[in-house]
Amino acid sequence: MEVEEAIAKAKKNNQKAFNFLLDEFWDYVYGYQLKRVTNEYDAEDITIQTFSKAFDKIDKYDEKYAFKTWLITISKNIQIDLHRKEKSSINSKITDHEDDKVYRLLDDSPSPEDKLITEQNLAKLLRDIKKLKPHYQEVINLRYFQELSYNEISQELNEPMNNIKVKLLRAKKLLAEIIKKKCSH
């Protein structure tokens, strides 16, 4: 799939297109943020919020600009907003209310990552999950072991639904990579 094709499909709410765009641009946006915030957790959080907002507003993306540039602009604005909020009040809750508007990412068909994850022996799977960062372990646990809906996870973690969806996409991809590495050895 090409980027332009993925964007067109994402505008029609295609889950595989969202996955493709996340995979294609995650490292770029995360690397950009890591240089600015010098903290892996904050860089990852801003990157999650970037994709959350981008997927929510994908229909407003203008093709005359590079998609990468559009993502970086969103990312930069989120980082600036967070910095301002931190400066204005240490106790302020850092969320963007626009992210509370739910964008429906379809998850009716299992992705290749889902299939790989379900094929694994449970004990091995639990060991592999423990290799993920704690916030990824948490969303995997809530979604697949406690079988909570996206909305329930959003309420449980007090985070916007889109952030939960992007975190879960990322967690599944990282877990699938861990499993594939073990299988190839």
C-alpha cells in the first residue's frame, strides 16, 4: 500500500490503512519528539496523541502538503500545548478536549498481529507481554484479558478514546514483533 492510497482508505475509515500509516510514520514522529522532550515516556505519549488527533481529523488533511509534515505540525502543536499547560499549572490535567470527540476506528476483523497473538501459548504470551512497557501491558490486559471495550478502557485510564485505540494498535504491533523474533530464532 502506498501512503496516498492509505490516506484515501483511512478517510473511509479503513482499519488496515490506519495501521499502515501508524507503522509507516511512528518512528519519524516519535524520533522528532524524542529530540525535543528528551524523555521517552513523554515522546511516546505525544506521539500517541499525534496519531489520535491525526486519525480523528484525517478528513481535513490536504493532499497538497506532505503527510509527514502534517503529522509533525500536529505533534509540534501538541507538544507546545503540553508545555504551556505544564508551565501554567503543575496540577493541571493534561488533555486536549478535542481528543474527547470519538473517531470510530473499526476493529471487526482480526489484524495479522491479532492472529499471531492468539496463536501463542498463554504462558508464553504472558511472558512476552511483560517485555512491553507498563502502559502497553495495561491496555493489552484491559482489552484482551478483562475484555473491556475501548470506552470502558478510556474511562478506566481516564484518557481519550483515540489515545486508547492508538496505544492498543502500538501495543499489538510491538507484541507481535516480540513474538516474531522468538519464532525466527
